[in-house]
Amino acid sequence: MNIYTKTGDDGTTGLFGGTRVPKHHIRIDSYGTIDELNSWIGLIRDQDIDPIYQHQLIAIQEHLFTVGAILATNPEKELLKNGTERLKITKVGTTEINFLEEAIDQMDSQLPPMTHFILPGGHTTVSYCHIARTVCRRAERISTLLHQNEPFDKNVLSFINRLSDYLFVLARKLSYDLQTNEIKWVPKKKD
């Protein structure tokens, strides 16, 4: 497999199935942002954190590759001429969404109740989680726009949405584990 093909030199790229689109196409932006998110999650995983979270993050990264493959597939080319699916991979569905929800519930059960919004920061690892969370929210915004124009499996949107929640709770849990003070945002009252 060559790293460079030169086929993108004209500003286009190929989707799974062969369709060529401009590199600024919403579909490319969608799975490109998922790729960016996956890289940030890799950075979190590389930190000195509990192996439980490292294993969860590896599973999430694998699911994100699946999400990227789904987003990189032209809906008109999802099926081969014989009617079988072009993507011969396990899709992201309720099992993967439940995985995130169970992880969220497990971490949240060990945390003090949240009474205010929290300012991102306090420790580098926690900040990485917040950056990943905001990239995840961006991926969600872009993907919902794509879905509105070129629908794909709604479980992908649910997974991305739940993942941002997971990253927020992971940031809180790591703050707790690292004994970092969460700074609450308390709006100042007008004089």
C-alpha cells in the first residue's frame, strides 16, 4: 500500500466505494474530525491513568475507526451490485452505546454530585479530556449536518453524542483520581 497516490493533488479525495469529492466536502470534514478526535483520545490513553480507562479508550478508538468508515462511505454505494453491504465490519450500535453509558455510570457513581459548570483544566491529562470532548462536540455538529443532507445510521450520532458525555465524566473522574481541584463556574451577579 503506497502512502502517496497523487490522486488528491487536484483537491479531491476518494470515498469508500470510489466516489471522488472535494477535500472540503462535509463528509470529509465529518470523518476528518473523527480522526482528529481519535488522535486526542490516543493522547489521553498515553497518560499515566488507570489501565481500566486505557482499555476503554482503546475500545473507543476502535469504534471511532468504524464510525470513520461509515462516514467515509457514499450512501449510494453502501451496497454492492449483488446487494451485500460494502462495509463488512461490525457497525456501531446499541452495544457500543451501552458500553459508553455503563462506563459513564460507573465513573459517575464514584464522583461527588455536580452542582455547577466546571472550568476545564486543573491537570494536563484532564485538559486533554476537555479538548477531546470539544472536538467530539464539533464532530457531532458536523455529522448531524451531514446526516441531514445524506442520512446514515443514526446509531453513529448517538455514539458520538454519548462519547462527549463519556469524555466529560472521564475528565471529572481523572480530576478526582489526581486530587485536582475542580473550579466551579459561578456566574457573577450584576451590581
